Amino acid sequence: MERVTLQTIADRVGVSRTTVSNAFSRPDQLNEELRRRILEVAGELGYPGPHPAARTLRRGRAGVIGVVFTETLSYAFADSYAVGFLRGLASVAEQSGTGVHLIGWPSPDLAEEVIGDAVVDGFCLFSPEGHPLVETVLRRRLPVVTVDYPYVEGVPFVGIEDRAAARRAAEHVLGLGHRRVAVLGVQPVVGRTNRDWLDLDRPGDLRFGAGRARLAGYRDACEDAGLEWKDVVLDRTANDRELARRAAARLLDADPRPTAVLAPTDEVAFAVLDVAAQRGIEVPRELSVIGFDDVPAAAPAGLTTVRQPITEKGTTAGRLLVEPPRGEAAPCVIMPTELVVRRTTAPPPDAGA
Amino acid sequence: MERVTLQTIADRVGVSRTTVSNAFSRPDQLNEELRRRILEVAGELGYPGPHPAARTLRRGRAGVIGVVFTETLSYAFADSYAVGFLRGLASVAEQSGTGVHLIGWPSPDLAEEVIGDAVVDGFCLFSPEGHPLVETVLRRRLPVVTVDYPYVEGVPFVGIEDRAAARRAAEHVLGLGHRRVAVLGVQPVVGRTNRDWLDLDRPGDLRFGAGRARLAGYRDACEDAGLEWKDVVLDRTANDRELARRAAARLLDADPRPTAVLAPTDEVAFAVLDVAAQRGIEVPRELSVIGFDDVPAAAPAGLTTVRQPITEKGTTAGRLLVEPPRGEAAPCVIMPTELVVRRTTAPPPDAGA
DNA sequence: CCCTAGTTCTGAATTGATTAAGAAGCGACC
DNA sequence: GGTCGCTTCTTAATCAATTCAGAACTAGGG
């Protein structure tokens, strides 16, 4: 069976290719009767409709935006924060008939290829930890929005003040009287050298993302409260429930046990709560836990956390891509955050002592 | 600034367009030294790389698969089942360097347009309720996999035996001694006429999906247990936590209150648990609740439910699209399900009476 | 010296549409 | 009758690449 194109139909009906094209794309340009006949013949021949790639090529518009993740897609879908963001972005995209093309990071070279081959009108870089493929994406010379990290001069940006927000979280816990505080740093899962990752004074590079910013915020608060940062129990893990559980176990099995854990994401906070429950440690009487993000599961779990407008971040990024701003000044949207006190934080057990 | 294409570079370097193309796509076809020079000039001119649409057009391959949902994308991301499925599908896609293009259903005509314009090599129809756009998708004459519903002759299919699985769920509850049983039917959110939706004997059309199949399974079990289906309290809602809460409230405020609720999705079961908690109804002592799907949140909540291999469904569908089967017989994959008894089902309070 | 093979590059055809410019036909108006 | 404008359709150019067949050149073997 031959391939059916506009030309095939044109020959059959005895009109020009242009007219057939118009029958599909600009009905006002031809006689209604003729149009019906063309569509009928198209149906008979099993014509699948105008070829999208050819159309895109000619029109110079794909009607799709690409979302590039720092981790594998499988991981992105396991993360409530990422899912919430996508939810927002997808909702504005689809309302304008724009598709969403997801691009993960299975391996550096594969991702590079996929980015180069993506038929899209713009990219959103969703990268809590700074994106190693920023360069690759920028090279496409399409509209781009970065979310969270990195901030690139001249590129629209959507994010929050991670450091300040984390500081407020820590202040809340310290304000309750906690002094034996533990912190869990999160770092990306996929392979990158993470040497010195916890050294907050090291100059920031692309990898200086939300994880380190939040750590820095915790440190700010601790030092203000007269705590030495080096006295704070510090461990690190990834934003993955299972891995985080292991790190949480290390913290909670320490002697003396910390009375409060600052978790830089809710996912990690949940892991701490899991392990505490396993150990029979009562929260918040014996242990305070605070998270970050306020994912949907946080409220039912009663988790004290820092709320950031997850879905709104998505809609904002989506809008910036669906209608890229024409002016010269790239918008830099900083979203508000809010401390949400629930039932996992309380004064330490020895508060009166 | 002029647009930079292969030709621009070719003219600058003084070679043919073909050679420049080879420099990017087939490095073995030209001298290493020349290639370096071409790439260098490309860099100077700010060439964004071979145009993906042109490439796709010529190659006849997009390297992307489309996933079409029955609901809005925003809804898809709110549903753990959909997210789990996507997780599986995305993981196999990205491992082969294949992109994932998401298509929601904001409005019938917009969706039709988006499907026609999607630059993809195949489609996955993800549709718990039978997809109204099956025809539109099939018209593209690309490889297709339908998931759950509908089953179309000659089109690869991935699903489970909803009816049989639901029957086993109901049998579990009835086996515990429950006789005042309530059922919550789920139906799609977006606008379609739902008249007669609960009439299970009406011949199945495209809309006859998981919701009705599960209901039918409940009925099978009830009738086997000597219960009249018309005596079973039946209400319907959507697979949305908030809407389901309202329906759950109606059920639980009834007098006499049912001792067991069969929820055809975990999401609905959670809503029932929420309302029960609000009312101070003790689960499972006063009320048994059983769900369906076994989404990740089910285990921590202790929800008794029917497990279906959500992520595996995704990987299976993904594989069928990344490497479409060449043979004539379209594969029809029926996945296994399993009753998972946890802590939300028990004998009814009046069991001894 | 000739023939073959291999490397490196070119020219032309091809992929499947959209679009701008223009031609033909026809009625209305002055 | 001329011309203006409208509808309807066509011609040719364009979008930006890939690919196939073949040309030019070099080197090696006989």
C-alpha cells in the first residue's frame, strides 16, 4: 500500500495539492461542496491527516513544550513535588491546546540527543539541583524557563527563597527550645560527583540547588540561636523514601538521640516519621520533625512543614512558555512560602529541665 | 539575525550541505579535521543543531510516543493510578531514548486537534472508562496500545480482569459476614451524558469501563451470596477525593448505616475513610472499607484493597510502543490481580448477634 | 601501468506539508 | 463597456533536513 499524502488525494480528486491542504486547514478557502468531496476521498484512501512533522516544519511552530528533568522520569513521577508541578504546568498547557513533552535524564548522552531531537517550541528546566544540561537546552535557542535552579542571566525564572524559608523552619524548631537538632541534606540520585557537597561555603556552581540552599538556611538559624553548626548532627541522603529511611535510622539510633530533625523535603520527613514509628518513638513528644514543600500527603499526616505553592509554580512556568514574554527583561518570579505548623513539632521532652 | 541552517554553515565553510549534515549525524562519513572545523563554525554562528521537525520528516521517525488521557492532564496527575502507570511507561521509554508526549482532554475539539498534530510514532490510550477519541487516534494509522478500555479488535491491549477482581473483593467482605453493604460507583469527571450509567445490563459501549465492570463484579458476588442487588446501597461519584467525600457522607449518614463500603478505587476508599474519621466511626470495628488498585498510599493507610500491577502495566504498554510487535496477532496482555487484606476490613459489629 | 578498493565529498532527489502571489470567472456598479 | 471586488483555485517557492548514487582522489596489489 502506497503512502497516502495530500498529493495522492489531489490527483484522485483532480485538484491541486494546495486545495486539499486548504480542505483540512482552511475550510474558508474553498467551496463547501468540493471540500466535502475531498474529505470523502481522503476517508476512502485512509488518509491519516496532514503529517504533523511536515506541518510543524512549514509553520515553524510545534504546539508542544518540553519539560526537562534532572532525574529519570520514573523518579519524577515518584516525587509528589514534581508531580504537583507538572499538574500545574500541564493544566495551562492543555488549555491552550499545547502538548507537553517529558524528557528525563537516563544518561547524559541519551538526554543530550533527546533534547536535540525534541520537536518543541520551548523548554522548562525543572531542576531542584541545578541542571547539568542547561547548556544543551540553551543551545536550541528556544524560549526557556528554569525552575528553582539554576538562575541564568536573561532566562525567565520561577522559584522560591529556599534559604530564607528553610531558616524560618529551623527558627520555629529552635524557638520551641530544641538544641539537639539533626539535619538531613538531600542530594541528587543520579551519578554526579558529590564531593564537598555539604561544604556550604564552597562557591556555588550549577549543582548548588535547593538542597544546599535549605541547608544554608538551617545553618543561618542555628548560628543565630547560638548553636555551632558543627554541633548539629548532619547526614545526607536522597529525596527517595527508601534511601531516606536508612539515613533516618542512622540519626535516630544515635546516642544521644536528637530531639528534632530538620528534613529539607517532605518525602524525607515522612521517612523520618516512618522510622520513628518503627522504633516506637513518639512524635512530637519525644521527637519533632519538620519538612519542606507541603506536598498533598503532608496535611493528612499532620506534618509541620514549609508550604511552597507547588502547582502555581507549574502554572507560572507554563504561562511563560505558552506565551513567551516579548520584552527584553526576563521575568524572575519568586513565589511566597509559608510555615505551616501541624502536629509533628513540639517543645523537646526535657524542656522544663 | 538570519536563521542559521545547515546551508549557512556549508556556505561559510565552503562544503556541501550534505557534508555539514554528516558532521552532525554521521561522523564516520567525513574527515575528522573537517568535522572539527564545521562544528567550530556552527558554534560561532550559533547553530542550534539539526532542526528536529525536518529531521523527523525525512527520517520518518519521531522518537516520541503519545499518551492520551480521558481526562484533563491536571486530573491525570492528581490520580495515583495514572501517575503510577506513567511512571512505568516513562521508564521504558526513556531507557530507549524515546520521549513521552502527554495529551489530555480539555475539550473534545481541542483534543482532536492535538492528537492530529502530535509528532509521535505511536499512541497509548490510557482510559479507565473507554476512550471517546479512539477513532481519532486510530485514524492516524500509527501503532496503538489501549490500556484498560476499550478493547479494540486488532489493537494491542493491556488490562486486568476488573470484573473478576472486583468480585473477589466483594466476596472477601461478604465472607466476613457483612450484609448491609454499600457500593460507590465511579464515573468520569468530564462532560459526557451519564444517563443509565448504573444500569449494568445495558449493552456495553465505549463508556463501559473499569467503573462499570467493577460494579458488575460486586453484583456477581452479592447475588452469589444471596443478596439482592437492589438491596445494596448504591451511589455514584467520580474518582476525585473531594467529590467522593460528599458521596461518602451521604452513605455514612444513612440510617441504617452500611457496615461495609465497596469502593471501586483506592481514592474513593480514602474519601470514605476520611469521612468515617470525621464522624468518629471506627474502622474496621464499625465499618469495613475495601478499595481497588493498591496505590502507594494504600499500604501506609492499612487499606484492604485489590492490587493490580500499576507500574507494570505502564512498562508493558511502553514496550509495546517502543518496539511495536511486527506479527499479525495483536497482543492482549491481561495482568494478574491480588486481594490484599490489611486493616480496614473485619467482621461486622453485629457479627455475633 | 592498470585495476580495485576505500575514503571523502558533492548533487539531486526526497520527505509532506503551508503560503504568498496570481489567474480565472463572475456579478455589481458607474 | 470598463473596472472593482469577491470567490475559488493553481503555480511555485519554501520549510530544513537526510539519503542515494556517483565523482574525485589516494593507495595498494599485481
